[in-house]
Amino acid sequence: MDIPRIFNITESAHRIHNPITADKLATLGAALRLERGARVLDLGSGSGEMLCTWARDHGVTGTGVDMSALFTGQAKRRAVELGVADRVTFIHGDAAGYVADQKVDVAACLGATWIGGGVAGTIALLAQSLRAGGIILVGEPFWRQLPPTDEVAKGCLAHATGDFLVLPDLLASFGRLGYDVVEMVLADQDGWDRYEAAKWLTMRRWLEENPGDEFATEVRAQLTAEPVRYATFTREYLGWGVFALMGR
Ligand SMILES: C[S@@+](CC[C@H](N)C(=O)[O-])C[C@H]1O[C@@H](n2cnc3c(N)ncnc32)[C@H](O)[C@@H]1O
């Protein structure tokens, strides 16, 4: 079981697999006023940067579940590196339907809401692990500017304009699901650059090391096309943020 190999290639050097930066992850951790010993669940935990740094900085404990064996291994190594391996656990597996044995204070899914079949389904899944009064974190794209056509939305690697909402509508949608938005930290274009542009050097180095690999043609095509596609579409039109929610 694993994610498509192309992501394990292009994001192999990422610590954070989203447009949020280390600074903003730290801002989010501080904004949530986390208490020592707070329990955090992270579905689609990637390379574990959120759990590991929050365990180091705020003394939280946590579990992350991720379908990438590569990212899960990186998360375990990061926990050792930051001296928090006794406080965080990383499980390699499918997080669809994953419910924690013990209720958590914070239940998160940052940039992987397909795990619950969309934002509403993921919130419902996270809620099953959450103690009363706990906080749900959802990391999700929104339109910074509404694309004028579906072609522009496709340029952002969406299927259509309807895939995402503009920020006020996304915030309103959480209310309709019965949640207060109690905090948010939004990515900016520099954060998008850290997520997207960091893939280009990784791809270039991978191509030099793996010229005969069956994925070399695909990776070459991506490296050739991605900078212009990204600057034309994603960087201009797509926003991204983490939204902290509490049930009303
Ligand atoms: C956009 S990345 C975000 C990772 C992490 N939350 C972060 O911010 O660095 C999406 C993550 O979801 C993971 N993923 C995809 N499908 C999954 C599934 N069904 N169950 C668990 N993890 C999954 C991927 O391996 C990847 O690490």
C-alpha cells in the first residue's frame, strides 16, 4: 500500500508537504494555545513535521497516519532527531476510516481531505476521535481569485472551478456544518513557492541520479513544464489555509 510513486519522487526532500512553512506551522501551534500532554491525531501526517515540532515546542503527544512508506519513515527519523520519539507515533497505513482508540484534544487533516471523501466527510471522521470541546484542524485550498474559466481551474490542477470555494464561502461552509472557526493560519505565495519550487530541484537531482528509470520521462516532462504552469495558475489563483474548528 502506498501513494502514487511520482509524489514519493517529487516530494522526497520535503519536510512539509503543503504550502504552509515551518514558521507558519509554529504560528499555528502557538495560536492553538496547546497544553503540555495534549493529544493530537494527524491523518495524512506526511513526514511528521507538525507532530514532531509541536511535541518539541509544546510537549504534545500524538499519532500520525500516512499512506506513504517513505514519508512515514522520514517522520519516524525526524521524531528521533528532535528527541520526541517517545511522544509521537507514526503509522504507515490508509487513514480512511481511522478512529483513535483514545479521544484526542486536536484532530487534524492538513491537505488530504480526500481521506474522508471531502471536507465535510473528513470533519465527520476527525470528530469521531475528538473529545468534547476539542479542536479540529482542516488544511484546505481555496480560491485567492476565482478562476474565470474551468480551463484556468484545470491549470491549477483542479477539475473545475467548483472544486474549491473562495475564502469567505469556505469559512461559511464550516458554519453550515455546525462548527465555529476559532483560528486560521493562511499560506502565502512564498509558502506556495517553498512547496512547489522545492520539487524542481528534487526532480532535477533525481533525473541526474536515475536517467534510466521508467518514471524519468514523466519527471522530465514535469520539470520542464511545472515552473511556468505553477507561476501562471496555482501561484496566482490558489490559496491554502489551516482552519481550526470547534463544534457549536
Ligand atoms: C498534501 S500531503 C500533506 C502531508 C502533511 N499533512 C503535511 O502537511 O506535510 C498529503 C498526505 O496524505 C497522504 N495520503 C494520501 N492518501 C492517504 C490515505 N488514504 N491515508 C493516509 N495518508 C494518505 C500522502 O502520503 C501525503 O503525505
